[in-house]
Amino acid sequence: MPPAAPVALVTGAGRRLGQAIAVALGARGMRVAVHHNRSGADETCRLIQERGGEAVPFPADLADPDAPDALVAAVAARFGTIDVLVNSAAIMERTPIGEVTPAQWDAMFALNLRAPFFLAQAAHRVMAERGGVIVNMADLAAFETWPAYVPHGISKAGVVQMTRALARALAPGVRVNAVAPGAVMLPDAWNAAAGERLRSTTPLQRLGAPDDVVQAVLYLVDAGYVTGETIVVDGGRHVRR
């Protein structure tokens, strides 16, 4: 009897980059635990199944402090293990200085930083025997200063440091890396003019596509001698100055 296919848990997989990553892992033959909250997971599961993969939806509000442990336990109970964890669920909210509220700060850090840490901690307990891979989604904002998105940038800088620290703490059995996208999928509320400004100031003279990030994630899943790294996928924006 052939061995069971690897299991990947992708958070925030109901839409945008999380969906693209989940579909790509499913197309590789992985069994994919499709985490979602308000966005739903039907479309992601359908796309994975069309490509020959297995997908099971797992709803959870990761802003709930108890949700990360419960989600990992549910996935492990369903599939028996977890081989890959992709922490993609996040929020990006415009918060100009002078207008930031404690509620906005707490909501952003709960989802962008606290949840990935406790998901990684719980996943490590499942991965400890067989080993595994964790890929965190950071952001170019971790390395730049965006005045209208200061709490977001701080939370993503925390993801980069968390990635480095967990890579050391969980070695050698679990590798931990991150991807920091730049202008890949613009916020839904942004208009074409904002996109054009970003394109024209990007060294590669184009906006990114979901597949640009997906390819970085797949590399990190496969790269057995890479841990503690953050790959910036931004068309060169971070080297403009």
C-alpha cells in the first residue's frame, strides 16, 4: 500500500494568496486542510479537487486565542498528521498615525502575529516525530516604513523575527521560513491609479502575480537545507534606495 500523501494546513485559504497557495499544494497531490473564516472555502476546495488533490474545509476565527490549538488538533484528528503549515491568514488595515485605536492594534496583532506563533507551536507538537515545514507570510512592510500602515508593518516585522527564532528553536526536525510579498495582490479598495504608481516605481516594471509568491512558497517547502530565511518577492522594490 503506497504511503499517504503529505498533509498541508493553509490558513486564510479561502481567498487571495492563501487560496493560490492551497491550490498549488493540492495540485502537487497533497491533502490540504483549507482554513477559512468569513470568506468560506468552497471555491478553494473545488479548485484543489479539480486538480486531483484532496481538500477539507476547517472554519476557525484565529483571532480567538483558543482557535490555533483547536484548529491544529482538528486537522491532525482528520488526517493523522501535518507535514506543512502555511500561515497566510492576516489583515491589512489603513491606520494613519493619530487615528489608531487599541482595538485596531489588538485585532491586527491577534491575527497577524499571535495566531501564527501558536499555530506553529501546536503544529510542532504534531510534526515532532516525522519533521515538517512551516512557511510564514510576512510583508514588504516589515522592511519599509509606511506611515499609514504602522501597526501592520510592526506586526509583519514580528513575523520575520518569529521566523528566525522558531527556525532555531524547532531545528533540526522542523524548518521555518517566510515569504514577504510586495505589490502582488493590491488591497481590494485600491484603484487603478494606485496600482500604476506602484508598477512604475518597481524596478521590474510590473506588479506581481499570485504565482510569484506561490513559487517562493513551493521552493521553501522543498528546500531541505534552508531555514530561518525570509524571501522578499517584490519586483525589487526593497532595493530602490
